[in-house]
Amino acid sequence: AHPEITRLLGKLKFRTSYAQNLLLHSIETGYLAGLIAGELGVNVKLARRAGLLHDIGKACTQELEGPHGLVGSQVAKRYGEKPLVVQAIASHHEEVQRPENLVDHIVAAANLVSTNRPGARREALDTFVKRLEQLEAIPRSFPGVEAAFAIQAGREVRVMVLNEKVSDEQAVALSRDIAKRIEEELAYPGQIRVSVVRETRAVDYAK
């Protein structure tokens, strides 16, 4: 690697995004990209390098203007990185360039996994708890809902409905309506899965 690439990576140690250290995030993204590439039969070394360097532009946004994907790709190209690596850096947020090949999609996916996994980005506990409470309150406001539980660190809300008041068809519509309300009323990273559960139980005893 060109010494300047190494220097810029080192600068990421002192940068954070939502309290997530950018150097650790870059290393993690590279590791995940390599794992995905191995499963898909893509060049693992190339994917790992593209993942490692995908946020390199954030180390020099004070000197260069523009989205960090564009800045990073220009820097990578200047210091001799391979065209596939340059392209993956430019397209990982689709800000300046759409994905063109499998490596682009792999790096974008690895980046999302690293940023959105539970615990990756630290936030104030009271803010987190308040969001979970709001996430549970929205489904409970709908008729026929018996209970709602936020699970997977707020990545999913499990909604239990009363069997006699909500039909199978209504359960499908209810999941869409709840998801729409969550989109309108809450701010959150990534996506939230809404699972509506309607159970029919028959119990008997063998004596």
C-alpha cells in the first residue's frame, strides 16, 4: 500500500460516527466483506481491501470537498488502488456512483452490517429506552392488539393480536399499517421488522 493510504487509515482512529470508531469500523467492514466474498466465490483479498478502505474519504473531508465516497475514490485512485476498489469506495452509499459489480454490493452490505449491528453505535440509554417504549406503544394503539414487544435491540416488534377480533387477512393489513405508523412517527437507523402473531390453540388432555 502507498504510505499515504496507511497514514489516512491511521487518521480514522481519531474519527467517530455516532460514537463508532471509524478505524475499527473499517477493519470490521473489510473482514465482513471478505467473508461474504468467500461465500460468493469472489476475490476475497480484493473485497477485504475495498471494505477496509471504503471510508478513507472521511479522513480527508477537511481538505477536500464532496461526499466521502467520491473523495475516498479519488484518493484511492491517486495512490494506485485497483479500479474495482476505487469503484466500490465510490458506490458504497450510491451518493455519486451506482454499484456496477458484485464487489460494490458486497462492500455496501458489509458496511451496513457493521454500522447497524446491535451495540455498534452507542447512544444514551434513556434515548434508547424511550424509543423502545414508543415502538411498543404504537402497535398497542391499534384495536385487537393484545400486547407488543420490542425485541432484537429494537430491530423488531412482535405484535400479539386477539384471535377472535383479528382475522388472518386483517393481521396482514395490520402489519402494514403498524409499519407505516412507525415510519411516520419514529426516527431510527436501518429497518424495523413488524411481526403480527395470531394464534389458534386447541387443548385437550389424555387421561
